[in-house]
Amino acid sequence: MNSFNIEANASKGWCDTDNLCVARYDERQLFVPLAYFPRLLNATSPQCSHYELSGGGTGIHWDEIDKDLNVPGLLMGNCDITNYQNLV
């Protein structure tokens, strides 16, 4: 049986003016538009900068804005569906 296995661990995260940016341990970077994450989009720069990696880098948590992201989910194209109706 074949299976698809991804090492999806973040080493660092940050937000620029338009994107959530995630650096992985293998030095690849993922950029996802902040529009997909309303809480991050509306957060201040200091709030975006204050995060914790969890699960060995498989999760990213922003305590001040009560936001959690799953890094493997980001790699699979999942976004925050809290306000999905506003995006379409």
C-alpha cells in the first residue's frame, strides 16, 4: 500500500502585510493570504508576532487572538472557515 507522508513542522511563523508566512525545518516557506484567516487579518502586528509553536511545530497558537492553526492542514490548503461566507 502506498501512503503519502509529509513532515509538516513549522520552525517559525510571521505575518507580513498580506500573508501568513510559515517557515519549515527543511527551509521551505509557505505563504497564505491573510484574507483566509480573519482573526489574523484583523490582528495588530504585535498580536501576529506573539505566537507559540505546539506539537513539535505541527501547530501554531496565538493566545491574544484565540487562534490555532494546524500546519499539515495549511499544506493541504485548509483555511479558516469561520467567516467563509464573507470570502465568496
